[in-house]
Amino acid sequence: MKQKVVLAFSGGLDTSFCVPYLINKRNLEVHTVIVNTGGFSNKELESIEERSRVLGAASHATIDAVNDYYEKGIRYLIFGNILKNNTYPLSVSSERFFQALSVLEHVKKIGAEYVAHGSTGAGNDQVRFDLVFEVLAPDVKIIAPIRELGLSRQEEIDYLKSNGFNFSWEKSKYSINQGLWGTSVGGVETLKSSGILPEEAYPSQVSDHGVERIKIGFEKGEPVSLNGEKMSPVNVIRTLHKRASRFGIGRDVHVGDTIIGTKGRVAFEAPAPLILVKAHHLLEKHVLTKQQLYWKDQLSNWYGQLMQSKRFWMTPSSLLRVKWM
């Protein structure tokens, strides 16, 4: 009987490569799982499940972690007005921990001996996934084919084609990670200090150049209404994204230190986080003293660093209650 591996699967080039590779080269029974933290529509999730089936996976599961991600992660980023290096709202880095936890739950459910992911050896995600897996499931072996083989994206495409999988990879030169709290976009342009992504690289295209006024309602630091209409914080974020992305709001390039000790550069599109963080910060300027604002900034920056590097688990009851892993 073949041993089992659970693959964190997004349906993109890297994880698509991993399925036939793990089956053919590692002789494993592959079970794919996608953890939706807000970046996929139902139609996209159905397409990802179909791709998993076509690639030969033994099973596929979709886990909805949107509300858990908001309750235990995003709302604290709003409370803290957190923008890494005054720029990046931790759009992707904040969701990886929740995805890794859900993947591990599926590993236990399947009874797999291995867990795999499509991270390369270039950035932070490999560390975030590996850290959670190694600490919480030390007996489960980790496989990261792209990192281990040092493959280029063209080599991955060639391997898939040689195995009969002729998918369309027009946008394969860009690595796009979408979630409730924004989207990161990496490509050849972000590998150097002066590169600028073209318009077509972004998931949302600019379609409006007018002016629109919005009113956001907050209660105890959480967004609970938009233009007077009550809605859940998750729906506020989603609605803001739709309305603001068409103006090109929330686009920027973040440069910072990676967990592995190098400098990293990534473009992102996060209209809702940028608007909410700035609006909440402005609200606090009206109600907090200068001393409160100063010390809150110190705490928030420290918290943001911990969230970015995933060196802790945060409970939902208090910003200060941190359990070290």
C-alpha cells in the first residue's frame, strides 16, 4: 500500500507540478487540500478541484477558514493599524499560519505520513509552513518539491507537458496569492530594485477614474458598516475591495527583510486593508491622547513583526496574550 501525502494545493503552476511529481517520482498517494482564506470564488474552487482530479490526486478537500482568519488574525491587524515598514498590510504573511493549521488537520484526518507544499526556497512562506508542521506534527515528513529540486517555472511547465498536462500558463510568470486581506504579486520585475509590474499583472484592473465618497462605521475597533449599511466585518472588507480596486487603490511594492535573512521585494494589491487601517488610525487620532498613540504604535509594530514571522500563536481575547511556540 502506498504511503499518503497531503499537498497544500492552490491549482497554480507550482502545486500543479507537485501532484504528478509526488505520484510518479515519489510513489505516493496524493491528497490535495485548499484552505480558502478569502481569495477564491466558488467557481474558482470548483475549477481547482477539477484540476486536482485531472492531475491524478486520490482526493481533494476544500476548507473554509475565512471567519477563523478574520477573528484570530485580521481584526488584530486593524486594531494595531499594522502596516509593515509603513507600507505592507501583511496581506499574505498573516494568512499562512491559518492555512498551515488547517492543512495539518487534514493530514490527521487522512492519516498521511507526509505533508507537501509548493513553496520555493526564495521567501518566507516555506518557513511559515515548515515551522507549523515541524512544531505541531514532528512525526509527519515535509516535502517541498520546488525548493528541493530548484526548478524554474519553465522547467515545471515542461515537466507537466511531458506528462500530458497541457494547461494554459499565460500568467505563469507571475506568482499571485489572493486572500481576504489582499493579494501579493511576484514576478521577474520584483527580483530587482527598479522593476515595476505592468497593469495586466494585477488581478483587479483599473476601470474607474472618478471620485467616490464612503463612510465606514467602527465598533470597538472593528468595521461593522459601510455607508450606513450594517454588515459583518468580512463583508465590509469584501465590499471595500470591489469598490476600491477599480480605482487602483491599495497597490504598492513592499521591500523588507525575509525570515531567511535576505531582502525581499513583492508587489501587492490591498485596497480594503489600506483604507481600513488608515480610517481606523484617523479615528484613533480623535479619541486617544498623544501618549496613548505613541505607546500603541510601539506595541503594534512589535506585534506586526511577530505576526509577519509567525513566531507565536495569538488568542482572540487580548492583543497582549501571546503563547510562544
